[in-house]
Amino acid sequence: MIGQLRSVVIDCPDPRALAAFYAELLGVPLAEGDSDDDWVVLGGPPGHQPRLAFQQALNLRPPAWPDPERPQQFHLDVTVDDIEAAEKAALALGARRLPGEGEGFRVYADPAGHPFCLCWD
């Protein structure tokens, strides 16, 4: 092994706002002492579980999934117990439904436009 995953970092215009969205969606706390105006981290201290970080990108051109001219580049899969309740809560936080779903998943965009899926077994 060469190393361990420290953080997954998402570019966005407003790191605090998008971190707040994911903190509610995932139930992950803000990492203490590891945030400022252009960098916000959710999760534990470095060296613990992988963290989710948000860095400011003022000129971000968000994905426009499923448009291949502006591809998603990555997405998060979030496991839920009750898709109807989870969808309602995610939409109330500012997510929006995107085209596409399958057996066991539905596709959404976070408030900055990044796709993510709510998945169930």
C-alpha cells in the first residue's frame, strides 16, 4: 500500500453551504479546526475515516448530467432505508431530481449541481 485516502474534495462556489447540505444528508459532522472560508471538511480528523471536503471554486461550471458536454466526473452513492422519505428530505435540503433511475437508485443534483444517487437494497 502506498497511502490511505484522506479526503474526497468537491469544488463548489460556496463551501459552507454545500458542506451544510451534505452534513444533513449524510449525518456527518463538521470537522473541528479544519475549515475556513474557502475550505470546509466533514468527518473526523486526518487519519480517520475518509472525509468529505469542499473547496471554493468561484468559476465552477457544474456538471449538467446526462449532457456529455458537461459530464458528472464523479458522483456519490448514498444508501438509504426508505427512498420516499429520503427523497423528500433531500429535496427539502435543496437537492433536485435528475433524469435517470434504476432498480435500487435514483439520481439527484446537490445545490451546486453535482450528481449523487440515493440507493436502497
